[in-house]
Amino acid sequence: MRRVKKAIPHYPNPMQYLRDEFGQNIISGAEIGVKEEATSLKLIKELNISKLYLIDIWGKYTLHVKIRSPKQHKLHSVNFAKSYDKVFNLCKENNNLQMIKMDSVQASQWFADRSLDFVFIDGNHDYEYVSKDIHTWFDKVRDGGIICGHDYCSQREGVVNAVKEFAEQHELALIIDEDWNWMVRKSI
């Protein structure tokens, strides 16, 4: 197995990294696994985004998580109707946001290869789904663009294994920040 080309153990925060990479350039991206609007709000506040596609099923799906406390269980019992309404209202207020309510792999068919500047993945955290999302959406990111996501931590072995494996296979630098976000830049 190949080693990750370059690994930076911590970056101050993901928005700073994306700002450093894109500057004031007008960019477009997709957020896979939106749930609620927290990450979407950060992205549109911090970056000069012409269009951000918010992709989620906003419905029941299988999630295998090691539940260690009632608090964690509560975090994974999502009221999808309330989440959907929050994001829907956010999109009504922002023309540069577009909701796509469907499975991420199906939604990817709406996008031409190399049509996005970045993709943020935070959907189902099982290895199979993370791996499928990374492989599917990587082609949608332009050369030099960024694919990134959340929950690169010991409690999310599926995320860690899928991301690390992908970075090693493609010899990409893997950047991890202090908030468990991960990022790789697509080669030019």
C-alpha cells in the first residue's frame, strides 16, 4: 500500500484552508449530506460562491455508529422533516443555493465531470458510502479543485479508512484540521 504523499496533521480550520486555496475567485461546489444548514451557512459566508448544491435524501437511511452514550444516540436520531424545512427556507433566502433531494450517487449524474470547484462530503459515514461518494464526486471536481469532508476521527473508522485509502491510491496530500475535517486537492 502506498503512503499518503504528504500529510499535514492539523490546519487551523477548513474555511481558512478553502479561502487560502480559492481566494476571492467565484466558485461553485456541492455539499453531500447536508442534514441541516450549519455547514452550508459557513460555506456561503466564508467563500465567494456562485452556486452551492445541497444534496441529501433528508429521509431514513442505514447508519452503523458505535453508540457510546445517550448523547451520541441523540445526535444520530435526526428529525428529517425539521432539517429539510430549515434548508428549504435557507435556499428561499439565497439564490446561490440549490437543494437536491436525492441519493448522492444519483445526484452526481446531474453534473458534468470537472464542473465543480469543490465538494464537501458529510453523508453516511459507513466505509462503503464514504468510498462511493469520494470516488463518484472526485470526477465532478475540476483539476486543481478540492474534495473534502467531515468526521475524520477514531469514532468514524469508515470515514478514516475510505479517505486514507483514496488519498493513498491517488497519491494525494491529505490535510486534516482540528475539527476533524479532511481535504485533498485534485492534481492539475
